[in-house]
Amino acid sequence: MIETTRDGVAIKVRVIPRAARSGVAGTRGDRLLVRLHAPPVDGAANAALVEVLADALGVPRRAVSIASGQTSREKEIRVAGLDPATARSRLGLSP
């Protein structure tokens, strides 16, 4: 789910758009589950995903990018400047 990259970590994410509230909601299978209030229209859900993950991980939004899955519910997110242990801790995941 969280892997080391050259400049930070890659996180496999499963997105649930149009949820009642936005936030990290645990895991589903081998992916981090993120619920988003935003609809998947005109990039709104992708922008909301970047914001939710940046806030949860305590990094600036510019450190978070969508590496793959722009139009899919399953995405790979890159976060610069973090190591896997710190990312797991800040997301409330067990090591």
C-alpha cells in the first residue's frame, strides 16, 4: 500500500466520491480508502483527494501528486519528503 520512491512515498488509494464527509477511512484490500465529498466532475474529486491527503499527512499540497488513475477510483499517489513509517503513522495505519 505504501512504498518507498526516490523522493518520498507512493500510496495506493481507493476513492469513494460523493461521500457525506471527506477523510481517510482506513483500508480496503491493499489500498488506502479515502472518502471525498466532491463529485468526480471536472477534476473536483482529484483536487479534493490531494487536499485531504496533504492535510492528513501534514505536508504542503504541492508535495502530493496523482501519479496514475486520474479518471479511476483506484489511484497511485506520490508524496514527496516522507518515508513509509512516517506516512503510516500519520495515516493511523499499523506498520
